[in-house]
Amino acid sequence: MVEFKVVVNDTKKGKSYQIQVEGHHANSLVGKKLGDEVDGIFVSLPGYKLKITGGTDKDGFPMRTDLPGSRRRNLLLSKSTGYHPTETGKRQKKSVRGNTISQDTVQINMKVTKFSSKPIDQIVNSQKKDEDAPKEDKPKEEQG
């Protein structure tokens, strides 16, 4: 079963929200590419439109928009996604992941392109309250 941590950036307020996505919603994100727009219902945000901006795989390697596919490659990089040198002109070989979401992807970064009438923080907070709500168990009888 595929499971993603989706980080949604609210561009109006400048806040980010982390949302767990599992099951058939997560399976529908597999195969999407960086730059694609998806419906917010996939990450439990109905009425929103989200753009995929990045992500990382299970080992922490970043995704790049200019590398097709979902496999990991070693590229000679200068200053760009996946490598930030301290000296100008320095280049180095680094491992990076392709631009397609796969089973190995763990985190997906998204930004909001179309907003809904209900704010994101209300939706996310109501979901957390539902998850954190104590389950009602039958009280145990006192043993004497």
C-alpha cells in the first residue's frame, strides 16, 4: 500500500500543512509529474486545486523537473535542485530522482493554485481532531 506525506503550501497565508495520504487517493497520485495540477480531493482538501512542485524519495533524494521518469540517477550538477555549492563554478555528481511520482516517493510538495471558500487550516484541524478523538471503550470492571 502506498503512503505519502503531502506538504501543502498556502500561498496566501505563507503557511505549510503536512497531510498523510493513504489508500486509493495515494494510488491516484502515482504516475503524476512535477508541474501537474491535481484536484484537492486527493489530499482531503475538496474545492482546492494543487500544483505538484517537488518531493523526495525514501532515502531523501530530491525530485528534479528536468529528469524524466521515476528512477534515481547520478548527475553532474552545478547550483540547482539537489546541490548548492559554497564556491561559484563548482560542480559535483549527485544522486537525484526523476520527475514522476512512484512507489518509492515518500514526500510530495504542493502549492495551492485555486482556493476554496473554506480555509485549509479549518479542514486540517478538523481532520486532526477526528484522528485524535479517543475511542470509546467499555470501562473495565475493578478487580477485587
